[in-house]
Amino acid sequence: MKVGVLALQGAFAAHIEMLESLGAAAFEVRGAEDLAEADRLVIPGGESTTMSMMIERTGLRAALEGHLARGLPVLGTCAGAILLARAVQHGRGDQLHLGALDIDVARNAFGRQRESFEVDLEVAGLHEPFHAVFIRAPRITRVGESVEVLAALDGSPSLVRSGSVMASTFHPELSGDTRIHELFCSVAPGASGQGDPTGPTPEAGPT
Ligand code: GLN
């Protein structure tokens, strides 16, 4: 399975390493030609405003929108989740939100005291809690009806899925636990944000 990781800015290297450890052929996506090779895509954490500008500058926006509309499975983590959202609070007015997932997010929503923290999260479909690393994390402030909440922290969704689109407000690539990536690799391709009834197989490995 060929998994592209958007590599314009941010924490892409750790995703590539984790995906390779699962046996996937992971590679950096820097332009539309790279994206065309991908069976699925990870949009990593980083700075959503910077990533947004670079997506526009590299001309990747139209390609991303096209592949998402055709059902390319995508996992957005932290800044990646912000880029997939329908609406963004506390963002730059012109920052990109692809609307691939029917969620609204508020950037940097945990306050200065809690800029970075780690917590064990219960995740639907996983037998043991997942040790989640949050770094200047956004808060998901609204989820649409098609969106399934797989984990929540303090009452806010922190891992969500709709059809072939998944998003986490934490960094699943940083705790040496591959289970979220395995879950993502098992999601069936489908229409973007349409609530695919088949869903992922919990704890299944990539094929
Ligand atoms: N605060 C960042 C943003 O708004 C996201 C932080 C992260 O990805 N770790 O883009």
C-alpha cells in the first residue's frame, strides 16, 4: 500500500517512519504528481497557517480537493485536522480548510498552561488506552451527523472519522504506538466525509 505523507512543513518524518514499520510504502508528497501516486494520504501536524500557504503556493490545493472528493482515504493529525475541517476558529482569515470532514475546530484551544500534554485516551475499537501527545492542539467544537467520535478528551472529540476521512487533535505518530495508523490503513476508500457504512476494521493491519 502506497501512503503519501504531505511533506511541505511539520511532523511528516515520524509518520513516514511509523508507516514503514507497518510495511506500507510511505513517501513524501510535495506536489500534485506525488499525490497522484498515493493510495492514501496523511496530513501531519505542524502549523496549519504555514501549510495552508504552501498548499496554495505549490498548486496542490486543486489536486487535494479532487482526490478527496474521489474518496482518497486521509488522516489529518493536529494541524492536519484543522486543514480538513469545515470551519476554523482563531485561524487566519485566509487559511485553507478543505471541508473534507464535517467538523469545526478552534486552533490552540487548550491555553498556555496546557500547550503540550500527554494523556491516556480510550479509543473505540482499541482494547488498551492510547497514549496521546497533544501539542498546541486544536479543539473540535462541532461534529456533523456523519462524523463518528472514536475518542474524546474533556468532552471534546479528539479522534473522529467519517467515511474514509479520519482526524486526530493529537500526534499519533509520536508515542511509538502504531494502532491509530493501523486503523487508518484499514479504512476503506470511499466518498469524502460521507459516512462509509463499512468502516474500518479495528486493530487490523495494513494490507
Ligand atoms: N497550533 C497548530 C496550528 O494551528 C497545530 C499544532 C500541531 O499541529 N501540533 O496549526
